[in-house]
Amino acid sequence: MKRFLSIALMLGGMMINCMAGGFVADCVGVAPWVGAVTLNGVAAVSPLIMPEGALRAGLYSEIWTGETIKAFRNSLESVGWLNRIRSFDSQVANNNTINFTDLGGDPDVLINNSTYPIDIQALTDENVAVTLDKYQTKATPITDDEARGLSYDKMATVIERHRDVVDESKIAKAAHALAPANHAAKHPVLLTTGDAVNGRKRLRVQDLIDLKAAYDKMKVPKQGRILVLNPDHVGDLLVQDTTFAQRYNNQTTGAISNQYGFDIYEYVDCPLYTVSTKTKVAWGTAQTAAMQMASFSYYAPRMMKATGETKAYIGEPEPTMQRWLYNLRHYFICLPLVNEAIGAIVSDLVS
């Protein structure tokens, strides 16, 4: 109601200014529209000619359309690979920690044994405590003027952006954690062998077959093998594999296809590797010419994820600044239960 009265006052003032300005202009031999425009222009900046705020009433609101333009985020489809991992949310303790039991080795098997008594072999189990990562956002101020004057819900958009950026960060860190740190028999890191393009070698179908062979040698079960391709590698397959391209164009869920022994997904924030050493770089490291983004793979039943406490912080408006402050704290982790049945394919650099 207050806003309606302000608008009515503004329009009424403009009409009066138009009439008065036109009359004065006509008296001095100037076109009436010139006087109307001039007087309204002066009124817009001078509270002495028009009541303060009459012409400018609601300006904070009226310069906004109510439409908000959001930053691009990873789509829900792009994190379908994360949904394949078992959740341990119900087992998170109050201190945002989970306790696992590492069953250690298996007993040796004797075939056609003729020596008694049979040797005793202890199986040593070990407790492993996993502490969830803590994600915190910097505080965002929302002034009382913004909360009252803007034509969209500023508080709601701030809350949404804090939540979205935390989700984006924790998913990217999950991708980093699921990729092997370096190359070994139980966590292979392979290099692409295709044609040169933009200083790197393309991913070939044979590279995926080689990754499948590595999983076969590890005796990883067929069901539950996940492959997450980065955009470069998706493009490489689209230009050479008709079957992959057809399935990619027809996808309606996050999974692109089930090929080469893997359920295949796509994700844009895959981890970086130093190509020459096949080693994963630290989380958050900026890419250099010696690095390439990898595609990564894992056996889903050997991975874990857990969500802990989420807490939003918002206080009463500060008296001197007349504003609220809002930020968020969230606990989450995703990683392999053991350092095996994970892999990566990194674009090799062209000499």
C-alpha cells in the first residue's frame, strides 16, 4: 500500500509539473513540452521544488525487473556418478566422524595339506576414523534497504547461492578424492594414445579397453564400475565412436551409456594430473602447461560418502550498519574405503 501511494504521488507530481512547466513556457514563447520536461527534470533533483522523494519514490525497486540472472552451476545430471556411491549419513557421529573397521588380510588356503597341526594365522582388524571435511562460506551482508526495497527476495537468493557454491565445491572435491594419487597396479593411471589436438593426444577407444583390462586384472566385479569422462574426452569419443555418439545424443539421465565395461558419466571439474609423473596435483591447484585434466573411474561399492551437520548463521541487523550477515557451515566427505579399484586416464602431452 505504501508503495502504491508513493507511485501515485510521483505521477501526480509529474502531471502538475507538466501543466505548470507548459504554462510558463507558453508565456515566454517556448514550446510547452520544453517547459514540462525542464520542470520535471529539476524536480527530480531538487526537494525544494517538489516534496522530497515524490518523483524518486520507489526508485530502488523500480530500476529492477524482478528477474535474477544466476551463475551457471553443474547440472543435477552431471553428478549422477556421485549418486551411485553408498551413503553413510546415518553413521556420522556428533563430532562429524565415522568409524570404519579395516578387516585386514584374508586367511591363507591350504590345498591337499598333510601337515598337522595346521598353522595358526591371526587376522588383524583395525579401526579407521574418517573425519568429514568442513565447508564454510564467507559472510554476505544484506542491508535493510535491500531487504525492503528490491523487487526480488534478496535474502532468499543469498541463501541459495551459499548452498549452491558449497554443493559445487564438495562435489568437485569428491571427484578429486575418488581419483588415484599416482600410478600402481591397484590404482592405474593411464595416458591417452590418440591423434594430436591442441597440444594433447586424444582419448581412443583402445585407451578405455586398456582401462577395462586393468580392472579385470584387479578382479573388480563387472557390476558397479563407474567411469567419469571430462569434456575433452567426451569430445574425443564423439568424433570417433558412432555408437557412443548415438547414446550420448539420446541420453535422458546422467548416465551417458554402459560401454567398455563401465557405466559412463560426464563431469566438468575432474582432477588435474602432472602428465610426466602421472601424479594427481593437490586440490585447488591452478592448472599449468605440464598438467592435464583426467577422466577417473572407480568401483562404486568400495567408495563411501557421508553428509554431516549443516548450520546456517544469520544474526539480527547490526544497529550501526543496519544489515544482516549470513553464512553457512557444512560437513561432507567422499572417498575410497581402500586405495584400490580406482583409476584415471590423463591426456598425454604432444612432444
